[in-house]
Amino acid sequence: MLIVTAAAMVDADGRVLVQQRPEGKAFAGFWEFPGGKLEPGETPEAALIRELSEELGIDVERACLAPACFASDVAGDGRPMLLLLYVLRKWRGVPKPIEATALRWLRPVELHRITMPPADKPLIGLLEALV
């Protein structure tokens, strides 16, 4: 099973950060919550902290990651996938699209209007209730 972690980064105005997947990757052009796959021996929190640094150039403390929910789907290679979503309200640095095509800050209700991978869509309702 492929395990993926993602962050619903919430700013002071209650908006959530999404990033656009670049060309050449599965779901290119789709919008997603930042995060990525666990490497061998990594905890989900360690993987998410690493991915947020690599993808957005921000620093995150483990204590700031609040486990929120999960979703499952089938990955592009046919493996079952489990997506673990954390809510993050505090980080150091300004997010930059290092590996993504673009970044957008959207209210949770606006997430219904953008194209997201199937595993991300079920998470929107929870974010609407939390934010």
C-alpha cells in the first residue's frame, strides 16, 4: 500500500493552500494539498515535514501538525493508496511553488470548483467544517 501525507495549510483568513501539479506527473494541472509519499522508515509526520520543505520551502514543527482525516484510492500504478491529511496553521517562511506550477489560497467551499485528484475530493467536507 502506498501511504501519502498531505497538509491543509490554513491561513489567518481561513483559506487553504493548494498547489497545481506540474506537467509530466500523474494528474498534471490538477490542484492538490501539498505533501507526498513516505520514504522507507519515515513516519507520516516526518514525511510531511520533509515534503513541505522540498515543495514549498517552509519549515514546520511536528507539534503543529494536527491529524485530521484520511481518504483512500488507487494510485496511478494500481496500488491501493492511503492519504493522511493534517491541518497546519503555523509554519515558518512564505510558501513558494518550488515543485508545483502554481499556488492558490482558497476558502474550503471554493475547493469544490477546482479540479482535484480523486483522493483529495472527499477531504473538502471536513475542511468546510473545521475552518
